[in-house]
Amino acid sequence: MGVYTLKTSHLLQAPLSEVWEFISNPSNLKLITPPGMGFDITTQDLPSRVYPGMIISYRVAPFAGIKMQWVTEITHVTPGSYFVDEQRVGPYSLWHHEHHLEVVDEGIRMTDIVTYRPPLGFIGSLANSLIIRSRLNAIFRYRERALNDIFPPATQTGASRGII
């Protein structure tokens, strides 16, 4: 029954204000989520910016096309720098997702740190080894490609990107 961390980081070639405006708008999450996950935000009258205490409800099919409810709370926000969402209802025993932005010489470094614990103790740990971790990596690779389409790199060869 382990707790796991997935950390991804990549560079975006856009002003910090534009990247923040995009990632802090919860409606944009669907644009950077693989279509096969059947992701739909179910919260009505969703504000255009995250704020501490904000509750966001989704329907998602993370495994085998089985739809389930996922509810997250935005627990921390520092505008232009980072925010944290934590699962309140969903498939994990623990889900803590940090979204960080940092201005670097090459552009904006976007780093996601997900700390999670699958359900079901030993079975969840086994599932993490066999399925969950690779699935999460695939989701974040998709997210990187989608963000690069939204914020095209100035050059494809000059930036260092990837899952770390």
C-alpha cells in the first residue's frame, strides 16, 4: 500500500501571463486531457479562474471506459506561480496535484507533481506497477503535446522537455 509521486516538467514558449490564464481556467482541462478518458466537467457555472476552496466535479473514464465521478478541491493558489488540487471523491485513496510555473531563460517551465495512493492496498500497489503509473505517464505526455499545440515552441530543437 504505497504512496507514489509522478513529476513531469516541460518548457512552454509563451508569456507567463498567458500560460497562467490558460492553466488556471478549469474549463481548459478538457482541452489537455486525452479524449479516450471521456472527461466532462459537471460543475455548473464554473468560474474562469481557480481559487482556494473551489470544488470542481467531473465525469471521467480512467480505466476500461468505466465512467465515474471525480471531485477535486483547489486548496492553494498563488497567481502566476502555482495551484494545488486534491481529490475529494474519486478513484484514488490519495490524490494531491501541484501545478507549478517558473520563468526560466528558455521560457516557462511547467512542472506537475502528483502524489497519489491507489485504493485497495496491495492490489492497488500491484495495479500501479502494472497499469496506473504508465497510464498517468501517458496522460501527461498527451498533456505536453496538447500544450505545445496551444503554445507552439519557438524551435523544436532548442528546448529540453519531458517526464522526469
